[in-house]
Amino acid sequence: MNLISDFAGEKAPKQHREQKLSRHTYRSSYSKISPTVHRITRRAFLGRTAGMLAAPWIGLAAAKANVATQSTQRQRIEAAAPNKAFVSPRKHRKLLIFDLNVGYGGHGSIPTANQAFTLMGEKTGAFETVITKDPSVFKPRNLRKFDAVFFNNTVGNLFDDPELRQSLLEFVYGGGGLLGVHGTSVAFTRWPGAHETWPEFGIMLGARGASHRDSDEHVFIKLDEPTHPINHPFNGKDFDYRDEFFRFHEPYSRNRVRVLLSIDTEKTDFKGQQRGNCIRQDNDYALAWVRRYGRGRVFYCTIAHNPYVFWEPKMLQFYLAAAQFALGDLPAPTIPSAKLTPAIRAQEKLGWRLGIEAYTFHKYTMFEAIDKTAQLGLPYMGGLSFQKVSKEIPKNLDTNLTDDELKQIRLKLDAAGVRLLTYYIHLIPGDEAGCRKVFEFGRKIGIETFMSEPIPEALDTIEKFCDDYDINVAIHNHDKKGSPQYWHPEGILKVCQGRSKRIGACGDLGYWMRSGIDPIRAINTLKDRLITVQMHDLHELSPEGHDVPWGTGAGKTEQFIKEIHRLGIRPTMFGLEYSYDWFDSMPEIAKCVEFFNKVSMEIAQKDKT
């Protein structure tokens, strides 16, 4: 399949090429100019004044030509734009398009991309766009009006204000969307030279760098994920294309991002002048990817230098899918490419996520628990309010942490390739101020679900914040003595009656079994009120039962997993909680992971057939 636009192969006018080269070539020169007396003849004077008199008419003609060009481009975009969204938006969506450049003249494709995204949103009903160069839009009260931010080819240090940067960071980490194209890979750097000014933005985006060859370089593009929802427009077929393709450096890594498109190095004949270092020793030239930063949905693609990209039908479909992913409507897998295994791919298809419950490693610090989770090959874990963060941060993981300490947690999780999905806090306050503080903390650490045992009187306030912050509260059960109101599924159902679906149950299988409750019957009682589960298998069904590797005890673990699938329940996390032999449990925990992987692959295979 060839997606080269009719205009892709055209050479830019010489003047344009020279101007473009000057953007990437920086020379300093000094010339001494001697004063000179110039004699002006009558003919020269008349020639110059005639030119001056004609200038307004020339300017008017140029303006008319520019309008005609813009009109033609709009017609091409309208003809190429998709007629239908990939999925219906769950609510009215707003996409902020920010197109400021600092220290750089800006790419010619910026207005075309603005127009294309606006028209796609209008034509499909998928989203509304707001376009601005004003950094004040990133103030928290302004940014919360949007579902995602599109940095449209934004080169340079866009703003230094720490409050605005923190606001953007928390917006994304707490569940907002971030799209970037082409020059966004050097946003928040001092230009020229791309000198770093905000390293965490590069980490959040997934890469830095802007080295490239010609602006119409011809490459063959490989679909790294042919069946990925965002790659759907390409129908599973590789293709060749012409554009200016950036090469990236750290923090880019397939351990960090899910690569969608890359240069097929076996087919591509690398030619053209290099602007910067275009050679990677690993021969890995990613062009587009997705990732998660906390709860944030991040998409980047370098194919956006030339305007014609944005009136090519397949590319517009690709960008529409990316926008709907970033806005939160199109589900798409994001586990980094290097961490994919057959089991994880099977679990992605099932919509399941296996992770470590922090209580499993509560004798260690959170940072040590992160390392152990990564060692097990798991991309998810839970947090615990009474666990110390690290030796360097000897404080509990709670609302008293500073922004800098939270930053260290974000960076640690990201470096390990682990996401925090859940967080246990015994009581969520019922007063507005206390409840808001807890939910604000939950947003900052990027969780999806609190596990807690709040008093019933607090649930009215909690429910309001669940909806405002888009965070669930799963009511946890201990035994009858520890949780007199919540130890039985019926008790949880009673307090959930008539409430938002964001309030439900955290089923602790260990306490259910020790209390004589059959987990399979319990989830059939709870059904869609089951928000998350803490998985156990016990050596015997009694109050003295202790954890054993899954599938080897009395807990009917395989039947339980299959019943979850039959009921169509997708918990926030299948939490692996192993509460036995605290300091020497890694081999047993690894066996639990192996068991879950085996069962999930079998289920996914049956679904396929």
C-alpha cells in the first residue's frame, strides 16, 4: 500500500529549501561595512518609486493567492477527513490545541493540522477544539475544562512558570490526554540547540530529539502493532511514505513506550544529508507510539512536517484514532513493547491486569516493592497508606508527601515500567475538606481505585468526589470482627444501593474463605459491583488458612478466574496478595503469576476459537 500524497514527491522551491536549511544551520559572521556614497540616477529613482507604488498591489495579489491556497487546502482536508468516529464519545469532549513556538519560526504544517483536527472533530462529532498560543490556558482552573492537550509541532521553551508546568504534569498523570507531533519532541527545550529545560516532559512524552534527513525523505514504514486500534486505518499493511522523520534519543526506549510505527530498515535506503545524529546503534527508528504516564494517555508521531500529511485520508484516520484514544474514548493497549509476552497479550485481550498488592511486600519500602514487582515481570501494583516510600524518603505513602517527593515516586515507577492502579487507605474522611485532600492525592499518584472501609455516613460525600475525580472506591472486607458491616458481600451491596457504580466492592478472597464465604458465590452476589479483587489461595478453608501458590490450595482459584470471565467482570486489578513467609515468598509469588498467566492464555485462546 502506498500512502504517498500527490504532493509528497514534489520538491520545495529553492527559496523555501534555503529558508528551511537556515532553520537547522546556525552560522555567525561579522562583516565590516565601509560608508559609501551612492549616486541615484533619474532612471533608477523612477524605477524604485514605481516599485514602491506597485508594492500594495503585489501584496494584495499575494494575499489573494494565500487565501486561494488556504481554501484549496481546506477543500482537500474536508474531502479526506473521516465521516465517522471510531467510537462514540462517552461525553462531550474538548481538545486543547496549543501551537506556540519559541525561538523557532514554526512548521508550515501547523495551521493545516489545526484545521484538520478541527474539521475531523466537527465532522465526526468526536470532539470540539480550542486553539491557542496563550500559556495561561495551562492554569489548573482552565486546563480542567479539557480532556486532552495537543501540542501541535511546538518547538522551544514554551513556558518556564513552575505552576503551569506542575498543572500540565498533574493533568496528564491524573488521567488527561497528551498528543504530540513532530517538533513536540523538542518542546520545553531552549531553541536553537534543543537544550533541555524540563526533563520530565521528555519522559512523559516518551522521547527527545529532532535529528533528521531530508524534509521529503522516502522510507518504508513497518506496522509494529498491525492490530492495534490506532493502526486500524492501515488495514494491517506496511507502507512507504515521504516526510521529515525525526530520530530519537533518551529517554526513548521500548521499555517505556508501545511502538506503533517504525522505519523498516531492511527496505529503506537511508539517503540524504544528516541534520544531527541520525544513526542509532540498535537500529530502532520508532515513528509513532502510545504510552501511559500514570493514568495519562500519551500519543506521539513524528509524521507531521509537511502540510500534505493532513489531507491524506489514511493519515487523518490514524490521527482521529489517536485523538479519540487521548481523549479517553478509544480503548487501546499501552504496555511497553519490550515488556509484551504471550500472557500479557492474552490479558490485554481479556481486559485483565495482574498486579502486586502492596501488602505482599509491606515489610519492604514502596521502592523495594516496585523493584520486586518489575522483577516478577508485572506492569501493575497497588499502593499502601502505611508503607514507607524509600530509605531516602522515610515517610508513609500518604497525603503528607511533597510535590518533589511525589515526583521521585513517578520517576521510580516509570523507570521500572510499573503503574500504580490501586491504593489502600483504611478510612476516607466524610468531611468535604478531608475527602478532597484524599482524592487530590489519589489523582496526583495516578490511581484508578481506592480500597477502603469508610463509615456508611461518609459515602454521600465520597460518592460526589468519586464522580468529580473519576476515581472508584472499592469497599474492602476483613473478617466479621474487623469489618462488622462489610465482611459479607450483602453488607457491601446494602450500602451501595442506589449509588454511583464508582462505589463497589474490593473482594479479599482470603478473608472471604477464612470467614466461610465461597468466593464464587460472593462474586455472583456482587456482579458489576465488584470493582477490584485481592487474590488468595489457602492451604485450608479455615480461620487458620494461609497462602499457598495459586492452584495448589483449597480455594478453587482456576474456577474463580473462569467465573470472573463468564460474568464479564473486568476488575481494576487482579491483586496478587501473598500474606505468608514475608521475607522469602518470591518463588511462591512467581508460581502464582505463572498460574494466572497459564489460565488467562487458555481462556483467551478459547475466546479466539
